[in-house]
Amino acid sequence: MIWQLAWRNVTFRPWRSALLLLSYGLGVSVMITLLAVGEAMLVQAREEKLVGGGDITVLPDGIDIEVLKTGGLGGMFFSVPNARFVYQQVLASPRNAAFVSAVAPQLDNKLLYLTTSSGVELPVRATGELPDATVAVGAGPSLRAGSWRNDDADNRWATPTLAERRHDIDRFHLPPASVAERASWGEWHYFNVLSNDAQQWAFISFIVGGDIPNGEWGGQLLVTLHEVGKPARRFTATAQSAEVRFSTTDADLRIGTASVSVQSDGTYRVVGTAREEQRGTPLTLNLMVAPIANAEFPGATLYSGDFASGYAVPALRATATGTICANKGCDEYVNARAYHDHNWGVWRGVTWEWGSGRAGSLALLYGRVQPPDSLQSSAPLFVYVTDSLGFVSLFRPSEVQYEDGRTVVVGNRAVRVPSRGVIEDIRNGDTLRVELLVDDAVATDTRAGLIDRGEAAAARRLARPYFVQMQGRIRVTMRVRGQRYESEGTGFFETYR
């Protein structure tokens, strides 16, 4: 009966029936297509070998998964900036040891171009990986013969010795070809040391500057001694280029008889002699600076036209042991709080905000560089935070809110400098507030020549020519991934007025 009624309905209204059947067929086909797409997406989401093996795949921000799957233009050339830092300090860090058993950095099936000795260019597909790490995540290849293990270069990248780690982060650089004012190039090792009672501290800079390597250039050791309630004392020693040794492959530096050298255990030996400005009082420096594990900033370089500026911190937390002797008296340091960074770039017309501090288990670093072509706008700060397990978080506040409640005398002029500063930021539910309380401040007129953090040319022509160095306390209140931090400590800060 049902079939008879259906047939009569079709013959009575054939065009309407055909339209209904067509619509039904289209609906079914669309549903089948959507189910197929959904199934494909589910398969892709579950596919562990999208780029490599493992349970989690880490890709650069903005990379399209479909482009990577099809090998499109966006998938041919990509990299993860500071990949070794991501590998060691984020994914394979002690913080994640409870739930991350193995990590394998990998580039899979990338398009490269190989040029033969006869000049023929050939497209090739290449994969880059650390064999031992790939095996550890269960994605190792099936070998017909031979072995597939890490070589020395792989191990140097993945598990460097402490000395190798220092050399990789702390090596020197040559000015890029695009730099216009080559005489304004400067690069330096910087150390600071704070006595255990926080009453005395020293700023130590080993500076190389000028038209390196073929023009006029040289080096300088600059030591500034500070004590609460007393004027700062500056000691210097200079050397011509023939007496300076630096390398683009290691961190060791010699300027005349002064030197910074990395020991086999990753400790820095810092030695030198200098004389006090105006008075001629001799100073002898002999320190061993030992970085504390898991507290470093891997470094970054900023390029803007013919401007370049780079910065790395091999020792955000360190201890210093040794002596600084001046005028037959010695200040002895035993496991004193210390810090070490490395700067390079073009410095004429450049200003910066910078600070570092310790507050309980936290070590904090903030800063920004202001190129001479960006006087009308300010780049955001970065605030980088670590603890005993390594990297904690990165914030990007807009500014340091200063209160200029102190006055220092530079030459015959009174200069207002900060007495307090506040840094605040909110990022994806995480919050940060850092209060800077200045206990001591000194200012230097940068138009007079070399300054404490390195300057290769005088007359910098800055709108704010006074370089201000401060020592004081920090208060940190922070919430990261639901965990609250609140602690106090000491720090050093720099700005311009």
C-alpha cells in the first residue's frame, strides 16, 4: 500500500517529486561531506607525526597546520627563535620533569636548495633532528644498517657543558655591514657585585669599542665603586687594539692586563688593574663570578635600519668571591650577590631602561632599548622572571612609572632622579606588579665621554643626557598560572634624565 501511494504521488506531481528527491540527495551529500571533513580533522588532531613524534608538538606562533601538512609556502621556511632556550628552559626544564619525559626538536621534510660544485642548483627535501631525542619520544627511524646517534655538534646544542653554555651565550660580535656609524659600535662584559650588608657595591665593565676590526678602536676597563652616603669612585684602564683580544666564538676577553675568562666549570675569572680618575689611586680586581643554575636570559638582537643592539644575560643570578683593592685597602667578597650581562651594538643617540633584582626565590630582569630613530614613540618593556627551576614568565608592560623624588649633583648642576618606580602588567590572566624603591643614585653626563655601561663615542647628542644608575629594593607581587608570588629583595636600575 505504501509503495502504491508513493508511486501515485510521484506520477501526480512529477516535477515537485523530482525537486524533493534532488533536495534530499543534496542534503545527504552535504552531510556526508561534513562528516568526512570532521573525521579528517580528528585524524589530523590525533596524528603524532604531524611534524615529529611525541604527544605534544610545538610550532611557531601563527604557523598554519594545514600549510605544514601540505608543504605549502608558509611551511617551507620557519624557525623557532631561541629554539635551544625553548628546548632547555621551557619544555625540558626541571619545572616540567613530572609530566614531560622526553623532548625532541625537529624540522621535517623542509625544502632546501643544494648547489653542486659545478654550479647546478637542485631542490632537495631535508629533515633536521637530534637522533637520541627523536628515539626518546618514540619516533626514531627503522635502520637497515649503521647507527643513528647524536654527534658532537648535537650534544653541544642539546647538553652543552657549563663552559660551552657560557661561550655560546656570551661570545663577541662584529659590527654588521649595514652599520653606518661604525665608530659608535660598542660591546662589553658587565658585572655588578653587592656586599652582603648592601652597603657597598661595584659596577665593572670590560668595554671594546670603535670601528672594529679594521678601523680605529680599543678597549677599556671601567670599575665604579659605590658606598652608601659617599661619592662614587671611578677607576679606568685603556688599551689600544693591538692589546685587545676577543672572539666571535667564545666569551674570553683581554684588554691589556685585564681579562675575563671562562673556567671549565662555567665560572668567570675577572681580573684587572686600573687607576682612579683625577687621583691616580691604583685598583686591583680579582673575582670569581659563579652563575647560579637555571637563571639566564638567552639574548636578542634588535635591528632598525643601520641600527643594531644586542643583549644577553648569562648570569641573572650569581655569586662573587674575591677582592677589590684600592688605596692599600681591600673589600673582600664571599659568595656575594652578583650579576653578569653582555651588550653589543651601535650606541650613539641610544637610551635604555634597565633593571635586575632578586626577591626571594625570584630573579627579575626588565628593560628596553630606545633607538635614535624612535624618539616619538617607545617600545614596550619586557619583564623576564625566573626562579630556582628556571623560566617562569615574560611580561610586556608599557612603561616604568617613576617618581623623581631625589636630587643628585652632576658637575655644578642639580638633576632630579627617581626615588621610586612601579611596573605593572596583565597578560592572559597573569598579573605583575613590581615596586622599585631607590636607596642610592648617581648620574653621569653622557656628553663627557665614556660611561659605565659602555659608550664608544663622546657627544651623544641625547635629549636626556644624564645616565642614572640606582641601587635599592624591589617588591614583587605576581600571579602566574594561578600561583601567587609575593616577595622583597634588592636590585639595580638604570634610566635617563
